[in-house]
Amino acid sequence: MISYSFPGKVVLVTGSSRGIGAGVLSAFAKAGATCVLHYWNDPAGENRKDAEALATQLRALSSAPQVHLFAADVRNAAEIESLMRQVKEKCGGLDVLVNNAGIIRDRTLKKMTLDEWHAVIQTNLDGVFHCCKYGTEILRDGGRIVSIASVAGLIGFHGQTNYAAAKAGVIGMTRVLAKELARRQITANAIAPGMINTAMMGEVKPEMLAEYLKMIPAGRFGTTDDIANAVLFLSSEESGYITGQVLPVTGGWV
């Protein structure tokens, strides 16, 4: 088993109060990184509760990582600029930026509302742009950007016009950033997960899940550990010559 180590590294994972983001941040915490746990402060306060609970768990690990909590809306450029400024003040800078925050609002093109289109584009695409724009200002030379795209951005799925467009945009953005940031030895890569067993998957109809499972050669849905392992590799020193790439983590689906 490969064991990565990130002592002295500062890692920010957006949308890390639950799901894939929580799994990725937990993996970095176990590897000794200083962790920036980001969440959106929803009106019901559920994200904050999840974030605080995760922070407590991570601080109790034997690796005893520092865990900092910050709330910000990735759709709001000013809030993200402020977030990055706070990370700089608190942690001195950033070594790894993982763009994970995202939502789904699935509906066919005919039935999709403008609000559903804009909500997904603003969170899943604009949000990544905001985090990269202001994150690179505090990202140290030799740093890493890993964006969570989706298999939907590669092949598209029925009822996901907004989601597929946003994730395809993230892939295009990643390829441009790889070229623009290469002079600073900063790599930019994307991961395209397939069906990952998280709460978000619960929003997919059971009959659709059954059909998707038939198309996965590995015969199972992915786990957050599957994604975290890929993120840690692309964030490591060993991946320094890999940039501008999209890594499907799909069990052979794509």
C-alpha cells in the first residue's frame, strides 16, 4: 500500500463538510497535512454541523493535524477572495487546492428551469474559476490544483445538461491552467469520478442506478477512498511531471 505524507503542506478542499470532499480531506489529515475545511453556510446550518463534527474527528487523529474551518459561497467571488486572504493570514499560504464543491439539479433540457441551469453553472463552474483565480495568488510555487470533474463531463448523461456542461468546462479550464501555471511548477489536473457512493448518489432514481451498475466493468460503485487515493497521488511530489490531464476514476466505465 502506498503511503503519502504531506507534513508542512497546507491543503484546501472546497465543499469538504461531507461526501467526496470530506473523504479527501480526511485522507490528507491522515497524511499529516494542515487542513482547511471549507463549507457553504446553508440557512439550515447543516453544513456547519457536519463541518464541525468532521473537524473534531480529524483533530483526534494520531497524525494530529491542524484543521481550520472557513465558510464561503464559491459562487461569490468576493467571498472566495476573502477566504483565500484568511487562509494566507492563518496558514501562511497554500500548497494544494482541491476544487470539489458542487451540486446537481438534474432535469431534461425541456423541463430544466433557468434557475436550475444557473445554480449548477454558478456553483460547479464559476465556483472553480473563483477558487483558482484567487487560490493561485496564495498557492506556493510547486503547488497542486486538483479539480473534481465528472464522467458526465466526458460522455454526458440524460437529464444533465447543466451538470455535464459545467464539468466539461472544468476540464477545459484545467488544461489551460496547466499551461499558464507551468512556469511556477504548479500542476493542474482533474479527476472524473464515475458513480461514487455518497449522499448525492441518493438523488438518482434506483432504476437508473441499476442501469449504471450494469455498465461498470468493476461491478461496483466507487467509494470516497477511491477518489481520495487519486487526489493524493496527483497532489504528491511523485506526480510533478503530470499536468493538464483528466483521470477517470470509474471502475472501467470510461
